[in-house]
Amino acid sequence: GRRNAELQFFEECRKLADAMNENGPYFLGNQFSMVDISLAPFWQRFIWVGSHYRELEFPDDASFERLKKWWHAVSSRPSVACTMVSRPRLVSSYSNYATNTATSDCSIKMQPSLSKIYLLQKSTPKTFNYPTSFNLSIFFGGVLIGCTLTTFCTRWMQKT
């Protein structure tokens, strides 16, 4: 169930941390790269939205300390910081997704299948465990927007 999915997610996060270069704060060490740009919007949502709607709490171990160090470095960069949505706005924008009442074209198309799963699980909407594909589709949209804005801001900052 939900706990197994959480444990699997944590294992994947540990693999990500293990793949990071130890000689700097970014994924590739001291070099800020597209890897950092691509992961930042996901991580922001995992931390803020995941903790708010799914009570997601990261373990306190070396892998997650490395991820904290990475997130601090990435989120402190002006080119990233200027693209981040405020926490209240980001959390609020996901409220309808968290209860399966969102009205975007993507969510409307997915609601019938999610409702069937919901009925099978006999769960309440606030504790409903969405399939991984649904979560990934939401977060992927954030990555595309985040990458575009971060790339634009990075180039703009280099020109000024």
C-alpha cells in the first residue's frame, strides 16, 4: 500500500543521492547543470506538496542529508529562486489534485479511472493513493515549466 510506495520512493531517492558527485553541492559537484534544473521542480513539489497532502517526511540519514545540501544549493541560486512558486500558492494549486476534483483537461480525462480505483480501495478522497502514473504526470508538467523558466533566467542573468 501507501507505506510500501513511500519506502520504494525513499530507496529511489537514495539511489539519486548516491549518484551525486561528492565534491560540491550540485549533482555534478561544483557544476550547476541541466540535471539540477530538471530535478528542482520535482523536489520542490515532493517537499512542499508531499508533506502537506501526504504527510511525506524524509528519513534522517546520509543520503537525505546529501539531498538537503543539494536542494539548499539549487534553491538558493537566483536563476532557480526567481522561478519558484511560493509555498502557499503551490500547495493551494494542488488541492484539487489531492482530492481528485481538479478541472484541467488532463485531470478530467484521468478522473474516471481514478474514481474506479478509489471505489475499489474504499478510501476517502483526502487519503486516496493515486497511481504513480498520475503523480508523475502532475510533476512532469512542473518540471517542464521549471526547466523552461530556469533556463531562461540563467541565460538572462548571464547577460546582465
